[in-house]
Amino acid sequence: MPRINSPAELEEFRKGLLSNRDPKKPCITLCSGSACLASGSGEVGASLEEEIKKQGLSEEVDIRRTGCHGYCERGPIIVIHPEGICYFQIEAGDVPEIISQTLKEKKVIERLLYTDPVTNEKIIHESEIPFYKYQERLVFGSNGKIDPKSIDDYLAIGGYAALAKVLSRMTPEQVLEEVKKSDLRGRGGGGFPAGIKWEGSRNAPGEIKYVIVNADEGDPGAYMDRSLLEGNPHSVLEGLTIGAYTIGSHEGYIYVRQEYPLAVENVNMAIKQAEEYGFLGKNILGSGFDFTVKVHQGAGAFVCGESTALMTALEGRAGEPRPKYVRSNIKGLWDRPSVLNNVETWANVPLIINKGADWFRQFGTEKSKGTKIFSLVGKITNTGLVEVPMGTPLRDIIYKIGGGIPGGKKFKAVQTGGPSGGCIPEELLDLEVGFDELTKVGSMMGSGGMIVMDEDTCMVDVSRYFLDFLTDESCGKCVPCREGMRQMLKILTNITKGKGREGDIELLQELSETAKEASLCALGKSSPNPFLSTLKYFRDEYEAHVKEKRCPALSCKELIAFHIDPAKCQACMICLKKCPAGAIEGGKNRIHVVGQEKCTKCGTCFESCPTRFSAVKKTSGEPLPIPIPEEERIIIRKSQEK
């Protein structure tokens, strides 16, 4: 690998790369992010290489294993360039047909294309597919274009141009002013202005300063940072190096959880390549600026997403938060000035430097600029990663991009901000997504998790679930968080089991206020958010659980019961055979009955009953019908007998 010693050499090297790349040469980009790998992308890649070699096309066709394309619901995904033909849910067995038909004969294989669920039209190009059409993929868009293990791919799309610009033509003060002017706010949860944070560290006393990437990302259902590190690690390294130059740091860390093996592998490889090319290490691009980066693998503690806990873990101690009498950008890692931003924040920096703060500010709202990547999961048709401008209405994200709620179910709520966020109801679906807008309605941006819930979701149980997660993840250092959450979880669990008492709701509110006011760190202070937001918008569900011992969503196991409607039972024996508890009584030509004393409420009978019969009913808080005597359960079906 050549070492590049100046911005002029970088530009010359980039021109050489582009001159050796024929834009008309067929290239198959295969999504090889974690989600697609789990769906068989590795096997598809091996089959592609084998088939291309078998058909003698090795010199004529390129294969590029890229990062996540975002549309995880439809993986594995391939895009055939230069035509831009997009195929979904590819299997290894589809490869010979793709090579022979699409590459050789230039014919589109319709069964592998996206089908519009409304018009039933087949869509060929990625940009025309609704999931992608309504996005603005500024940060995430390069994921589908480059091989994350190839620094040359990153350089070919303009990589490290921002770093070269900064080191050769801008002073640290000028970089700082540009970042401040952009109004870039941290994408990791708090939304603190990045430029203000950087300025605090730059002006802080001390020769040794640090820059840190927070890639801990412990929110259930969130994987934006992981996918960026997997698919475009050099963009994060470039942003981090620019930040280091700006504040006067010469040492950086990437704190990434050990559960992200592909991200760890790709970022380590990117660091090695950047060092060999001269973008990290001594005298970067001949500027005299030195900077090194190390990767630290965390042990998976959710609390280490909090800045001081993360820094404590980096120091080699148990990851526990500490009081913020002095901000960590003034006194952080080893009590030295430290700038901590998450993966997405750092990846935005090269864009701002290359295109300018004014360009960046054209996206978003007055107080929330740029775009944001969200992990769209839950009861949604199109699961995946979406990037939209700040200010995009929730309704557009869920229905235009997400495709709405599957199975004809009704939307109920969307939870944003991870376990410490809040649930937003249907009447607020036109809310524009932004840091302050979400906070006003009792939720938060968080790192970007977005969990959609339908009519079958019990909001009391949702609150209990997230509180259970947070209780388990609490470091236990302060009493309001350790004991307060434990007691809240106990009360909520009792409510979902039909053991709630008058006054429980008020007691939960009191405990919530105590945790918010007296907890040491943001985990404890925000832990009541799921309860408080669900209580605010779904209080009727709490009251139904406590006063009527009823779950309106028919979700809480202890409060539901199953029975079989004798008028609809066809004695098909499907539910009887599938019941794992042997709770269903009946036989051939005999109406079935659920024996309540044996029923474990697993729901197998409800799920297995053919929809054309819909004989199994689920109820909550209602008296069960009187069982039919054995001698009256014979079904007479004269039409069948004839």
C-alpha cells in the first residue's frame, strides 16, 4: 500500500483509482451487513464468485460485498450496476439465473424484483422503491456503494478529502466555527451541540486531550451505529481525526460492544489501512499532525452508553457513572479533556467540511439540523434502517417508508429513544421528528431506535418490559435508580398479573418523580419515561388493569382466557392436536372445549384455528361461557355425510 504524504498526492492517487475503474463495467454489489449475513448473504456471495468463474466472466464482472443497504426486511439484496437493477431476498440457487439472464442476456427476473403492494407493479430501480424513495441518505447512502474492507473504495467516492482540506487549508479555529455554524447536534441521545462540546475541550487547560467514538449502542432493536461501522468505517475515522485536529488531541478511542464482531473486524482493518496510507499515525498527509486510534471492546453493559460510565470502563474499571460536577469535555477520560460523540455524529463531520455548514443546515428544522438514521422495527411492514431529514413527520416514516402496519392491524404507538424513551400515540403521528419536538411530548431522540406497536400491544406491559430491561442494566450505584426501579417493576408486574391495587398508579408516579430528580446519571433520570408516557396517553389501560382486572389489548397472560365458540367449531381437531398442555377436550364430530384448569394460556389454539372458522376466542375480564355437556357436543354435518 502506498503512503500518501500530501493532499496533492491524495488527489493524484484518487485520479489514478478512477481512471482504472470503468463505470460501464458490470458490478454486482451484495449487501453483507449482519442482517443479510444472517439471511444467507455469505452463501450468495460464494455462489456468485463460483458461477462467475464457471461462466468465464471473472475479468468482465466485479463483485463488491458492501455494508447494510438498509432494507433489512428484504435481504439478502443485490444491485447490478450500471443498470441499477435491484433484486431482493436472493438465495444461492438464484445466482445461475441472475448471471445467465440479467448479466448475459440483459433480461430482468421479475420474481426477484420489488412488488408495489398497492399497484402490484414491479419496480426495477432502488431509487423508485418507496422504502428508499422518501429517504435522504446523506450519511448512510455510501454503505451500499463501497466494500468496507477496501480503503480504495472509500477514496474513490471522495474519502479523506475533508481531512486533506482541514489539514492543508483550515486552522483548528476555522474547523470549529464551521461545525458550530452547522448546528450539528450529537446523535447519541442528548442532542448536545457538537461544536460547543468541542470548543469546551479545545479551550480546556492541559496538553493531553482525547476524542472518543461511542459505539456502545445498547438499545433493544437499535443497530444504526453498528451498521455504519460495519459498512463505512473510514467515514467515522475521518470525522474522528478532524475532531482530534480541532481540539488538539493526538489519541482517540472507539468504544464498541463485543457483540458487534463484524463492526470490530471492519474498523480494525480500516485503522490498519489508514495507518498504511498515512491518514493515521505520524505526520498525517505531511501536515505535522499526529493522531492514533485504538479500539476498546465493551462487555455489553447498557449503562456504558452514558459518557462517564464509558470513560470509566475505558480506564479499566467497572463501568459506573460518576457525578458530573465538571463536564467530561473538561474533565473526562483520566481526568483530561475528552470529546465523546457517537458513530453517526462523527460520520457527519466530513460531509459538513466538504459541503459546508450552509449545505448541512438546509436539512432539518430550526433547532434540529441535518438528517437522522432510525432503526425502524416492531409491528411494521418494512423493517430496516431509514435516514430522513430532521422534521420529517412520524406518519411519513411509518407509512410512506415503513409501509404501515402488517396484517390490517391498527397503529397504536411508536416508541422512540430506546428503553429510556417514550411512547407516542396515534393522535401525535403528524409530529415532526426533532430533538426538542420529541422531548415536548414525553419521549426523546435517543440514538435512533423506533419501535412500532399495533392494537395487540399492551402499553402497561410495554412499560413493564422496558423497566425490566433498565432494572437489569442499572449499575446499582445510586439508591433512587437501584431501589426505585426495582419497586416500580414489582408494582407493574403485579398490575399485568391482575394483582394491581388502588393507589398503585399514584405510587408509580411518586417513584418516577424521585428517580428523575435524584438519580446519579441519565439512565436513572430517564428510566421512568416509558411509564410516564404510556400513563399520559393510555391511562385507560392502566385503570382497566387495576380496577377491572382486564387487559384491553388481550395481551397480559394472567388476565386472558381462551374458549371455543360452539357455533363455529367444526371439530377439525387441529387445536386439539397442537395444544401442548392437552387442555382441549373433544374428538371427531364433537365440539371442542378448552379445559380452563389445564390451560397454560400459550395461545397455540388461537393461532392454529383456521381463519375460515375463527372458532377459538380470546377474552379478558369477561365471564366464560358455561361448558357444553359431553352428550351435547356431537356435530351433525349432513352436507358432509352426503
